[in-house]
Amino acid sequence: MSLISIVYPILVVSAMSAQVDTVSVQCLTKGKKVIPLYSQCGQFWTTNVKLPDLLVINRSADVISVSDVEITGMAEGREVAVNRIAADIPDFVRQVNKQFRKILGNGILNEVSEPRMATGLGAMVFANTTLSESEVVGPGESAVILLSNGVYFSYTGLAKVDELRVKVVVKQGAETRGILCPIAFTPYQSNGDYVFPLKGDLCVVSLPMNIPQHRVALSQEFAIDSISASPIEDGKPTGGTPSLKKLSDYPIFHREVMAIGSGVVVEIGDRFPESLMSDPSTYSTARFKELMAQLEPKIGLVSCVMGDYIIIDQENGEFSCYGHLSEGSIRVKPGDRVAKGDVIAAVGNTGNSSEPHLHFQLMDSKDFLTANGLPVMFSNVPPTTNNQNCKAANSLLATDYIMLRIDK
């Protein structure tokens, strides 16, 4: 599915029979926070929001079908933008529900935290229903609308959007009705006085506005990757080229990783053999899946994905996570207290990594699988780094990447 734009008129729907009132819509992921990305340039605000995944529950006596979704952006109680998704919805719901049934089984579902799915979606709640095979939902069944996989609300204007009202349109025979699901925001600005975890020349990529990257996953929603600064090839920055076969060919390899702020180490992973990723030119998704099949029973899912990693409790409700660290480079252990700027490890190429880089994210718990990702800013990377006219932001908001030189 694609990025939605602010171009569609308000959808008018007709009334359904009273029985449809027992059809409801709720968020699929337990404890999901809908956190907007905000930035202010001059008098204009940009609001960008990843839509939460929804569960349509049919407790009526009739068969219904999901046909459409409408998203309305609200600012201080008034409508400022309306979006519709129509043509894609039935086919998309059909594909997703078939995949879910294959993974989760066909029985009655309540709370499900299947590890591989939780990496992207967190702990899901199916409300004691049977998952439908398609967009057609029978009595006692439910259907998933996986909006987080590529549907975003984006608005730039004088207003700062503070709420979304999502309307799921269902059909019952010849009648149609929209079921309203208000989506409250959890506006967020990071609590700590943090510094960027690396120094020197850097290229920061896979930023939150680069939607197909980290943003689709729950705890990685606002994650960033830092790679070697190098020339731009084919319009895109790269830390190396296919001709670079050794990890030491990448300037960022073994660069010191620093704690962004004071806190206590709560978890580390140090079991991923970096020798398996020693030639970045051979990386492919298919090859890494083969490695995961071999390693997961030995080191666990998180270590397979993140490689060697550190999670630090910042003692303010936030947890920092540093991934793909070099094997043997971790200098801390659980229970250690660190200060802002302390060297804790070195950049490596462990886990699901196509070249040496540092993966960094901020979370609201230490659980990589079920935590909500949190936007983060650093005192030595001000909003003007991305746009000289930017007055304020709650996250690094470059479309694709930013080039940095951090000396202190």
C-alpha cells in the first residue's frame, strides 16, 4: 500500500440495520502508542503519523465485508484533512488474513505474541474470535486491517493535527455504514539530554520519514542507522560498494559507540559470530534467513536480528538500544551504571546487517519485541541540521538521510 495524500472528499455513508451496531473496531496491538512526528518550519507545522493496525470484530448475526477506510485529521476539534483508501482495502485485507491464519492457526484467538510477528507488530489481541479468511467476516469472526505496513497520514499547514478519526466502512448486503474508531495521539518529546552515540563523519540513514525501513516495526518505529560517510552513488549514500569485501574496508567499523545519556545497563546480547557476516558483498535477505534458521535455536530471535546489542535504562521511562555491535567489543554488563558519553562498545556487523553500521532506537520498555518506539533528538544534532528554517522537531526528519560531522 502507498503513502496516502490529502486530496479526497469526505465519504458519505448510509445507515445499516441495527444489527451492525454489534460490529466494532479496535487496535490490534496491545498497548500501541500512536505517536505523531512533528516539525515546525516558520508558521507551518508538519504532522506525520503511522496508522495503527485495526481489528474488525463482527458480533452480529449477519455476514459483513470490509470495503473502505477513511482517515480524518483533527486539530483542536475541527477537521483539517480527510483521506480515503478504497480500491486496495478488500484485496489487502484478504491477503493479510490468509497470511495470519497460516502463521497463527485457524482456531479461536485471544492474545497472541508469536515472536516473529511480534518483532513488527508487538503483542496482538484478537478478542476471542476466529480470524476470517478474507475481507468477508462472518458472525463471531474478525478481520485484520494491517495499516502499519504502509499507510501514513501526513499533513502540512498552519494547524497541528492532534487526533485522527478512522472510519472503517463495512457492507451488509446492499447497505453500507462507517464504524468510527477515534485514534488518540500520544505526543512525545524525548525526556533526556542526549548526545549522538557516535563521533566523526557519518551518514545517518533509514530515518523515520524513510517509511519502508524501520518505521513499519513496533519498537523500531523511530530507529536510525549510522553508516560510513562516503560519496553518493546513484542518488543514494552508501557506506561502501560491492567491491569492499572486508569489514575493515568500512571507515565506521570498530568506531567507538557511546552511551547517549546516564543510565543502567539492563540487557546485552553478545553471542552472534561476526565471522558469519565478514564479507558484506555476499549479504542477501535469503542468505540471512538461512543463517537465522541455524542460529535462532542457539542465541534467540532478538540476537539474530540485532546481533550483539546493549539496552540501557535511562531511568526516565526511556530505554536506549544499540545494535549490530562488533563481536567481543561490549564493555558493559547488566547492572553497570554508565554516564553520558561513556564508551560502551564498537560498531560492528552482527545480526541482520548488510554492512558495518550502528542501529540505534529509543523505546518505552526494555522488551525489543513489544516496546513502543519513541522519537529522539540529540543536543548536538539540532532541528536546523535537516532544514535551516526548522524551529522545532521531536525526531530527525530527513526524507532519506543526513550527513553529519560530530566532533563533541
